[in-house]
Amino acid sequence: MKNILITTSTLPASETDEVPAFVMDQAIELKKLFPSLNIVMHAPHNTYSNTVKIAEKNSSYRVHRYHYFWPFKWELLAGRGIMPALKKNPLLYFQIPFLIFFHFISLLAVTLREKPELLYAHWFTPQAMTTALVSRITKIPFVFTTHASDVSVLNRFPFSKSLVNWVCRRACSYIAVSESTAKKLTHFFAGASDERALTDKLSIIPMGVSTDVHRISESERTKVLSRFRLPKDRQCMLFLGRLAEKKGVSCLLEAVAQLPSTSARRLHLIIAGDGQLRGELEDRSHRLGLTNVTFTGYVTGQDKWALIDTVDYACFPSIIDSSGDAEGFPVAIMECLAAGKIVLSSNVTGAEKVINEYNAGFVFPEKSAASLASLLENVLTLDQSRKNKLQTNAKRLALNYDWRTISQQHYSIFLKCCNDGI
């Protein structure tokens, strides 16, 4: 296989872009592992990243962007997550048919021009659906990855089971990033005459992480503490991610507020991320009277790794939100594990099972501030030998998700699909 076309709604336009970078990272790592592979990326324009004016350059792939609404400044569905965008502005539901239609038109045009040997879609809705149709027209095999609730959102439609099963029959293989995400997909297979055949095409492979973690010096650590005004005499806990409902940060703030004063004085919470709920969460922190919380805003690159390296713990209090949206397996969790951080995870992050299996952290029930507060009290008093063991286990777990391993697994599936054809 020499040519692959990857279509997604999640593609950063630059290194400082707030769009999650896991699709970009996957393409870069595939190119490192297989230098002869020609990768073409296909994604919508988005106003947040100003993709109309930015000349996107990457030595690992070429980019084709497409418009889906006019005027272009109103293209607000992609770029910060489709589900969060719809929650923030329900009028954007009107753009969904246009996004699907122009994704199909653009993908078909790029496919006919580039003549890839494989089509690969990130997200089921709408990418896998339109890619299935392009695959049928062009006779080019396709694979898709489902990340979180991008399939289960279709439950509200009466024809969803038939649609999901049709797409999966067209695909030569499909990938879920966690067992919980896989269950959301296989739920649609129940009762199908070819249920076993549909299930057999499914693989569970999370996105990857670089385990070559950058360690910072003591002087760099001092600079980080100073830049973000972090205390030197407290244990620091990091939340890293987009500030959306499903991330459960409100529950984390509530848990910190419930800590006894002796425990609260030991802890400083760092909220690293941005999103539509930032103002609301900052207000909630003030109302709860929390003085041991820092909101850093969006961080990336060296600032992100410096924060990860500086903290003692990382907490991911994800929930199933009011619309049924949930996590797949956040890359941020893998990044913290790779750095040897003790991870506190809710039971719906998609990572809860492996964290328990490897004894690499702690798992608590979603939406339970009381349970999380109790856990925080215990974690803050861990002895050093227990911390060392948890940190070692975290690094060992992360090795399973090193990009070199994950990229090889993805490539093996791609190669088999190319060899087998449709």
C-alpha cells in the first residue's frame, strides 16, 4: 500500500491550534514508520482555526479542506467538536445536512483525483457514512475508527440500526478506541442475520502516545510554577482537556470543595484547557470558595509537557453528559500515564479497565463528588513506596499505546484491507 486518504473533522491547522491533534499525530507516526506511504488528509474548513487563510504545511501529509456553508465565517460545526457546537448553538443543526452533503461531494472529488488504495474515516457520524458511499461508487476499500458516542448519537433515529449495519457491511474493517466504544457500535448488530460476521471485523485499538516523554530540569520546573503561579509547597493535581460537559470538571471542583481543610491545604488543582464552559467553571470555583485552583487556559507543546511533568497526579472525572455523549479513551490520559503520573479516572473514561488491570491509578464512579473527595483524601496521604509502584505501573501500561506499536497495528489492518479488496 502506497496511498491512503484519511478523512476527519478533527485536524489542527497549526501547532498552536486547539483542535485535538490525535489524527494529525497518527498520520505523522505512520509516515515515520512507513516513509514511502503517501498520505492525503481531508477535513472541513473551520472559522476558529482560520483555515481559509492559513497555508497548511506538513512534511508527512498533504491537506484538502472543503467548505460546507456560506458565508464561510458561519462554518462553526467543526473545529471545537460537533456535539459541543450543537449544544452551544442549536441553530447549527441546520448546517448538518450541508456538512454531510459537501463532505460527500468533496471526498468523492478528492478520491477520484488522488486515486488512493484505501479510504480511512475518523468518526462514524458523518465521516464513515459518507465514506461508505464513496467506497461503493469508486470500489475502493475503506476502514473507519469510532472514537466515543459518534455512533450512539444515531439511536434517536428510527432507521439508525439499518444505517449502521449498512456502513459496517461496506467497510472491510473498523476500529474502536476502547471496549466501551466498541459496545456502542456492536449494540446495533444485535439480531442481525450476519451479527457474527459484523462483530468479527471489529478491532479495539486506542489512539497512540509518544512514550519519549520530555523531562524538565529543576530550573524549568521553577519557571513553570512561576509562569502559572503555582505553589511550591503543595501536591499538584492536573486536569487536562477540553472544558465540555462530558469532561466532568464541575464534579471535580465539587469534590475539592468537600475536602477537609487539612487535605485542601495539601492540594492544588490545575485545570488546563479551554472550551465553552470555562467561564461557567471559573464562576463555580469562585462560588465554592476555592483558592487552590488555577485555570491555565489551553496549553500545548512544551507548556503541556512541562505541566504534566510538574504535577503529582492527574484526574479525569469524565461523565456521560445530558445528551448521552461520553469519552472514548482520551489521549490526555495516555500522555499522563506515559509520564508516570498517578491517574484518577472516572468509570466512564474508556480507560478505567486497563487502569485497574495494571494497578496504574484509581477509578471512581462518575458524577459522585463524595466518592472522588474520599479518594482524594486517601491519595494525598500515599506513602512514597506506593507512589513509586503506581508510577512504574503507569509507565508500563503506557508502553502498550506507544505510537510505534499502535501505528503498526493500524497499518496491518490497512494492508489486509488493500490486499483483500471490497
